[in-house]
Amino acid sequence: MQDSLVVDSQSSVNSSISPPQAPIPPKAKVIVNELDSEAQLKLEVIQSLIEPCDRVTYGQKLREAAEKLGVSVRQVQRLVKRWEQEGVAGIAQNGRADKGRHRIGDFWEKFIVKTYEEGNKGSKRMSPKQVAVRVQAKAREIGDEKPPHYRTVLRVLEPIIERQEKATSIRSPGWRGSTLSVKTRQGEDISVEYSNHVWQCDHTRVDVLLVDQYGELLSRPWLTTVIDTYSRCIMGINLGFDAPSSQVVALALRHAILPKNYGAEYKLNCEWGTYGKPQHFYTDGGKDFRSNHVQQIGTDLGFVCHLRDRPSEGGIVERPFRTLNDQLFSTLPGYTGSNVQERPEDAEKDACLTLRELEQLIVRFICDRYNQSIDARMGDQTRFQRWEAGLLEVPDAIDDRQLDICLMKAARRRVQRGGHLQFENLIYRGEYLAGYAGETVSLRFDPNDITTILVYRQEDKWEVFLTRAYAQGLETESLSFEEAKASSQRLRAAGKTLSNEALFQEALERDAFVKKKNRKQRQKEEQKLMRSPSDPSSQQSTPQPPELQASETPFEPEVEMTESVAAFEPIDFDALREDW
């Protein structure tokens, strides 16, 4: 088994990973896709431990794993925990997990206790994670380079929290005291302790009929949401007519990870504000989440994918759908009801919203109402306030071009004699390819447009960016993966020769022949319109390889916190319906 991992070549590499013979290429241009023998052995041991089994068998497996690795049982448990938190990167680490830690002094113990007690007076609520954030801030203020770690903060507060739990007897499914825990299909319990720790994702069919830009009836779209489990904030969405797939999940993840900026046409009172990336990605067992594509994204970006143990444990990610349906969708023209009995008689006749208009309403609802509302289980903080307060540090902003590459699909092809590539019956040429005839290379491509692909070459354990390859004669055109496959099938059926020009011309002729476009074609047009350049938050652009980036400017969020939700201008969605 091979795992790939993006590595910053400017930082030191753990000794457990064998360095390549050649110099390491520049930052972000290298993908590690092979572990050394030691790390591979660790991975095999972990895989054997996460297989479902009873307690007795698991204990025996632990002892066998410890003997196999030449370490104690406790060290094996720490290794499994590190893999859960950090993925492949955690496996490659060497040395003691507690190296460099020091005993806590009286100053810090008093500061931690005082901060927690003052933060939980009256109606105020402060979690241990939020206390840890205050510790980090205080350390910077006084110049302490080794402040107490969160685990240390938790140990100091543990007796206080236990006393509070005994007094209040807080117990509910999925919660341990005041901390939420999610259970994976492998039997693991992940304690959700801070913002961007565990994200969840799911899909729903929106109960609103939409029309195209010309007023012709289309259908109900799909909505995919990504939820931060700790704060219950909606981190990102994807709205479209495509059924759930790995590509739809990738688009929703991309939107969740990136900072979000919307124009004046959205009429927002509040910024979306949330961004970053998770440590764990928790989903149901659908094939769209089990796909290699999603697993590869997790490996590339450095998070671990988990499947839910039972469908009943998806309440956190499903609850926003009910809120959206009750407070937004049910107020809109074209609302179909959640079942046949509730379906209005004139749903088709009333439908007048386009995909872009619905997306604007959803974004406004999330930014101004949902994320700025208080969740009953979260105390007195709004979801956004809890997300912001629960951050261990300001998230690193991932460049959108780098993220585009991570979310692209992968394939492998052999460079043909003469220096060209063949992919989906299209011929590609690119600089430097002629020198690698006969070699197998890795391709990264955007399914929405395969006229341009990125080519990576294997060098020892590394995949190094080689060149950008273009479909000959189609450099200024656009052709999706599905369109190319369909055109190939029609040309073969007609007994015609396959070529770049023939494939593209067949697609154009078919569009011209069909005077009235079918529903699927009109749906695609609406999705392209929604992701037009006027919407920077969802714009789909041609991915750029890392070395072509002109500059990299760190993102500094400007967030203005408001003391009360009442300060925001309320949105009367019932009144909106009267406008149509």
C-alpha cells in the first residue's frame, strides 16, 4: 500500500523517511507517495488493529503488534492515536511524544483555574480549549516560549470539570460530559475538542423546483454541506444538479477550506468568516465518501477520513438541512414540500428561482442567520463565536490554486514515442515530454475541463511536477471528461476515426443539432452561470501548478465580532416570497 503526502521540502524531514538521492525539489512541487520500510511496517500494524474485533482479540492484537515493532503496548496505542490525529505524517514521526515538555508552575496553574472559573460565571461559558487559547495568548504577552500544552490545561481542569459534571449530571447520546464524541465504523471514539478538529459532510435534495435563466422548468438541486462538529458552523457548501459523487464532495470541501468572499449582490450583513482544514473528515458510508478520490484528497491535504458507525450518528450534519427546510426553503416559490402529502398543487407553476438566485439566498441565510445563531447545546455563544473561540490558532490559508490541484482526479499514462500523451482518446503535448518517451507518468485533471492536464514524473519516492500538457488544437476550448467519453462512443458507433478535432467537432455539432436542449444540458449551463467570474467564492478556474504562482500573500481575516445577534439586520424570508 502506498500513501501520498505533500511535504514542505524547506523544513527538515524526519529520519524515518528515506530522502531521495537527488536534491528535493522546491516547496509544494513534490508529493511523497511511498513510505520507508519502518513507516510501512507501522502502517500495516495500524491497519490490523483498526479491523473490527472483540475486546479479547484486540488485546491479543495489541500485544502482537508491540512484539512486532519492538515497543511496549502503550507505545503502540500512542502510535494509533497519532495516526488518527495526523494521518500518514504521524506514522513517519520518530522520538518521544512528550519530548520537550516541562512541568507546570504555580503561575500557570493559577492562571488556568482562574481563567476557567471566570469564563464560566453566570451565563458565560468557556471550554478547556478556549482556556488553552487564552494561555497561548498570555504566553506571547509575557514572552514564555514554552507555555502549557492543551493536554496540560485539561489535566489541571479535569478535577473541576468532574465535580461540575457530578453536580449537574449532564448526559446525552454522543456526549461525554460536555465533550462530544463521534464513533467510527472501525470502533474508534474521536473526542471533538476544538474547532476544525472534526468536520462532517452530507447531501440532501432541496425541496424547491428551479428554472433556468429563460424560465424553463428544471428540477430540484442537490445541496452538500460541510459542518464543523465542535461549533456546528456550516463551513462550506456545494449547490448543483449533479447527484452526490466524489467530485461534488471535493467541491464542497474546497469551498469549506478556502476563505469566502462575496459581492454586494448577496446583500450580506455578516461575513461567512470560517475557513481552514479539518484533522478528521467524518461521513456516512456512501460510495461518494468511500471513493479513492476522497481518500486521496485527505492524504494530500493531511486529514483522516472516517465512516460513521451507524446512520443514527449523523444528526449533527443532518440537523442544518431541517433548519434550512423549515426556515428558508418552505418560504420560497417552487417549494415542493418534504413529502407527497405536503406538496403544493402549484409547485411547478410557482417555480421562478434560478440556481444562482437560490445559492445567494442560501449563502445569506447561513452567514446572517444560521452561523450567527445560538445552538441550544453549545451554551450562550453563537455558532460562529464558538468556532472562533475554539480555534487553537489562526488557520493557515491554503492557496486556491494549490487546492485545485489537490481536488483534481488522478490517472497514469505512458509517454508515447514522439513525446505525446493519450488520455480519453485525446492527444496531448507538453514541454519536456519528448525526453521521457516510454516512461509512465502521473496525470492530474479537472473533470470539468480536460483540455489541460498536469503531468508528474516519478523520481525515487517522489512525484515531481514535470509540465503542463495541452490537448492539441483545443488549447482555447473547453471539453469535460463526460463530453469526451460520450463523443468517443458516438464516433466509434458511427465507425469514424477518433481525433482531437473529431471529438470536439462532434460535441459542437450535437449541440447545434439539438435545437431545444434537454434538461441535463440546461442544468449544466445553469451551474456554469452560477460559477461565473462574478462570484469569486465559487469560481472554477484552470488550476495552476505551484511554480506558476506569482506570489503568495498570507490571508489575514478581518472579523468583527458582535455582542448580540439582535445587532444584525433580521432577514424576513416570508417577505421575500411576496416579492416573487
